[in-house]
Amino acid sequence: MKTDIEFHRILFLTAKNPIFNAGHTALVGWLMGRWAMIERNDKTETLAHQGHVQIANAIEKGDPDAAEKAMNKHLSSSWAVWVRQIPKKP
């Protein structure tokens, strides 16, 4: 969990825009309150790690289109796990 948060924080910091860092801080605060509700297993952790690797590889190659595609894929797959498990408000 800590490395996941740090990975995304570093990406936000590279933009050198304090709004992104503030947004990340707010999102992490929201996530931490819900993370305990989410089943995290080898499959979800591997999926998240693979997403991070794809994003990092695209950045390393200097390919912003591939980085955007990898980030969208990563966030979509992660959100799919979350949306299935977070209890809905009555």
C-alpha cells in the first residue's frame, strides 16, 4: 500500500504543480478510510504492480501516449476492483 501511494505521489510531483500534490493528498486520505474494506490478494497486487511497471516503462522511454494509455488502463482496472467492493450508501 505504501509503495502504491508513493508511486503515484512521485508522478504527481514531477508535474511541479501544487494542485496535483494537494489532489493526491486528498485522494489518499479518502482511500485510506476505505482501503481496509477492499480485498487485496495476489491477483489484485500483481495487477497493480504490472500497471505501475507499464507506466514506468513508458515514462522511461519518453512515450507520453503510452504512459497515458498505461495509466488509464491501470486506473480503470483498479477502479473496477474498488467499485465491486465498496459498500454503497443507503
